[in-house]
Amino acid sequence: MKRSILFLVFFIFTFTLFSQVPNYAFIVEPTELMFTYYDYFPGSYNSIPIRIQPEISQPYGYPAGGVYIVFQALEPATANRKVYYSYLDSEGNLISTDLISTNDVSQGYPGVDLDPISCDPIASWHAMVEPDNSFDCLLSVDLFHVYGSPAHWTDEFSVIDNPIGVDDEFIWPAVHISDSSPLGGDYRRVYVTANNYMPCHNVIIGYADINSSDLLNLSSAEWNYRTIEQMNAWNDTIAFKSCAVFDNIIVYAGYLTDYDNNICDAFVFVNENYGEGPFEYYSESYFFPQWCPFTPPVEMRHEIMFSNHMNVIIKDDGSKTTWTGAMGITIDSGTGPGYYYPAWCMIYPKEFVFDLNTHEFSFKDLYIEGANPADNIPMCPWDLDEDGIVDSFSVTGDPLWVKNWPIYYPEGNAAFNENYFKTAQNENWMVSVWSDGTKAARFFHGNNAFAAWEETPEIAIIISADNGQTWSQPILLNANETPELAEQIPCYIYPGDVIEILSNVPENYRGKVHLFYLDDNDFGSSIHGNGLDNGGNLMYTALDVEFPDAWIPGSSTENDEVPQQQITMYNYPNPFNPSTTIYFETTNLHENSRIEIFNIKGQKVKQLISDIRQLPEGQHSVVWNGTDDNNQPVSSGIYFYKLNVNDKTMATRKCILLK
């Protein structure tokens, strides 16, 4: 059993920056857009359906700055699923919600992007318009730049006309608009890209070069089409991917799995000629062996999994492409080569990055306390400091691990359908969101301490102020602890594509994070056999989120001189009930130092030691009995004990109180 963990202060300081929870406040209360009986993904699988306008629409100079959201909904229950839009002004007031298409056929999964000049949304969706009930991808534009207001959608047309009677359909479209074009001038290139449903996993790319006058009738633009030849070889694999566009660059990134042949690869296709000519293909295996602490030992490994509903962005001024997903630990089933099954609550969010210049893949562990986020080694949930020794044990001697389930629904068989990770940016600021079901999963698997979370998923929001070099701990929004979400079941969360700058003053960097989600009326998607078929409300809200300059490399905080004392700090037992002992060892702590307890919201719960300087150097311990500063018992949950030196957090550890 481990009795001490030694860290240098500079190492701890790095991960303290990584582990902070941002301050936030609601600046637009959750607002209902409309009711729907369709309680599954309301927007696109692999792109963002909520887009923020630039402030001015050209060429007539109309004020814009509003929020367009496109989505699918079913109302009434016996109707066809249709595609709708909502428009909110820059203050978050709902201006309109209405159909995009009045065509009474089955429609769904819209993608949208905003033209950077006109502020017009260009939307595409698939619809059952063929006589044999096959799908085409349709397209329409809301002519905001002509009228200075929404609700002027052009007649739809088939931008991707799938052949009749052929299973080889391309559906689930996404729209991407580059602010440049090979034609130069005020032209920009519009891409509509759709995924192949059967029998392979290719994509089709339709593209056209337009200016503002072309928006009046995009069907008359010169549309060109292509697929990606290398993807035709993927018939026997499962490939999940998304598209991103930056200037002349178009990329597809994601992962593919073929368990029969023991393959799990991250991949990227890159084209730097506006989608014309060849795509360069890069891939890297993402199987990582994992040592097993359990008896009897079983073969285990890390791999990418449950990440099929992500979007891809291009960051760092076009030098990197990135997406957020998850890796999980799987266990050899013993039923044959290459067949592994996921371990319970061992699924952990990651940021996956591909450098477009060096062609190197990398990833970061997101938000797990104590793990090294950027060493290209998946965090080991029972050995966060990677010294080859189990971090802690239960009272019965069993290894303990950090449990995590970043998936909306707690039942494991639903994980393939109920995962989603979405990322947005504004220059060096980034935000990533998902639905976290860790607490619900712990109750689902028999831990009655989490009974209050039985049907309570959480919106998880992490932010970065430095292009993803460091990430925050998550803001967790839920019905139990967030008054604005009381009695809601928020799921299928999408961030706005742009983080709006509210304040760009040093020590007060703040951004507006827009969110679109479904407030389900019953826990679980009835579309997939979970929960009641009683629909829910489509919702919009916005947060004022802190982007602390302390997280930005090169800021004054990073350059401050940090004392180089050595620190050992851990607690046992962990989890605990009713008390735990925090062990710490100090050397040369000559400044004001204290140990305090904080809850998962970052609120101080208790001060355990007010000034460590009063203690002699060497090993010490202090007992926390699970009470606050008023000696009142605190509730079950995750808590952090921190060593603060001169008001700077120098070490943070996590403990779990289970009653």
C-alpha cells in the first residue's frame, strides 16, 4: 500500500492550473424554444447546430449578432419529423421558431453554418423525398442580409441527390463555409458533406464558390462532387469522423475500429486545396496496454471508444486539428482474439490532436485530478501518478479506481447511441461539453449513496484559455445543484460555435458560452427504448464563463517565482466514511501555508490547518471528519483538499465521502 507520493512544486503547480473550476454565471436563463416528441439528438451528429452571427450583416449594414439554431422536432406525435430553426437576438430574446421546410415528409439531422459576410445561415438536412422512401440532402438559406431579420428561407433543393433504389445513400449532412475561395475576391467556398449510410463509410463532398448575390438562389450555383477514394477500403470497419474547414484546408478526423483484426486507429485526411485533388491520409494505433491490479489478473487495454458523435475543429491558426472524445479500459472477454468488452465506469474524456505541420498525433487526459494530462499515456485510474503502485485500497483490500462515465445514460448497452462530445473556440479560447452520467451510473450499479442522481445527468463544461495546452476542471450543471436547471433532465448538449468575448481585460477574461439542449420529460431516449415516449422541451441558455489569464502560458502568474519546497500529500482511507486522515510532509515552508477543504463547485467547506509554519518540519497528519466550518455534516460526494501557500494553490488532492 502506498504511504507517500513525492512531487516537486513546479510539477504540482502545472496541474493546479489544469485543475481549477472556472467561475460562471447564467446571463440568459434557460429558454424554451419548442416542445418535441423526438427525444434523441435534436441537432447534427457531427457538427454544431447553434451558430453565432457576426455583429453586422453585409452588404447593407444590418445589425446582426443573433443566434441561429437548427434542429429536428416531432410535433404532434403522429406527424412526420420536421426540421425547424430558432432565432434569438444578441440579448438572448427569442424572436422566432418555425419550420424551415413546409414539405410534409420525414426530415432530420440538419447541419448549418453562417456565411461570414452576409450572416445568412445555410442549412442542409436529409429528407425522404424519393418515391422509394430513400433520402436526399436538401439545402436552404435564410436571407437575413436582404431583410435584416430572420424567417425568409429560400425554396429548398436537393444539394445531394441520392440515386433512387440504391442503398448507397449519403445522409446526415453538415455545412462548412470557408471565408475564402480559389476564385479570390469576395467569393467564399461552401461545402456540404454527408456520410455514407450503407454499405461502406465513405463521405460525399459537394462544394460551390459563391458571393452574396448567389445566396438568393444557391441551386443555380456550380456544384461539384467527390468522395475520398481511400475510404472505400473501409467496408469491414466502423469509422467515425467529422469534417472541419479553415481557409483552403479541409480535414476529416476521427477513429476507426476493426476488432476482428485488432485495429483501433485515430486518423486524419487532409486536403489543402479547397477539397480538390488528393487527400493525404495519416493514422496511428490507439491501443495502449494497461496493467491489471485485480485478482485474478485479466488482460486489459485502453482504446478510443464511445466517441462517435463528436465535431472536429481546426485551431492554432490552422496548424492543428482537434476533437474531444473518450478512451476507455477494456477487458479480454476470453471468447476469442480481438474481442474485448468495456470495463464498468472506466471511460475517460480526452482531447485528440493532430499537428498539420509535423503530422504527429497526441492526446490529453481531461479533468482527472492527479494524472499527467499531456504525456500521451492514458491516465491509469488506480495509479494516477504512474509509479506502478495502486493509489488506494478499500477496507477489504480491493484496489480502488477513479470511476467515470461521460455518457448520458447509465446502462452500458446504451453507450454507443448516447455519447456526445462537442468543442468550440474563439482564437485561443476553447470550450468542450458533454453529458456526464457518472453519478447516475454509480446508482445504476448499486451504490445507494447516489440515489439522488438516479435520473439526473450533468452538463459538463471544460474550458481552455491557451488553445488546449491546459484545460479546466468541469463546470457541472444539474437539476440537484443548479437552481436554473431545477426539475430538468438536460441532455444532447451543443455549445455555440463561437465563444463571444465579454471582457478582454487582464485578470478579468470572460466569455459568453451559448448552449442548446433537450430538457427530456423522462430519463432516457424512448427512440432507443429507454424512458417514456412523452417528449421534452428544446432549450437555449448562455453562461458568462471566466477564462483566467493564470492559465495562459507566459502570463504573469506563470512567471512568478515559486518556492521550490517538496510536498507529500495523500489521504487514507479514500473513499471514506465518516472520517479520513490527510498525511502531509513539509520541508522549508517559510510562508503562510494552510490546508483547506473545497467542494466540487470550488466553494470552501472547511479550514483544517490555518498555518503550517507553526508545525515542525517532517511528517504530519490531520483528520477530516466530514464536517464544514460550522461542524455540520456535509453530503456525500467528491471533495478536494488543497495546500495553499500565500493564497496560491500548490497541491490539490481528491477525496470521496460515501455515506
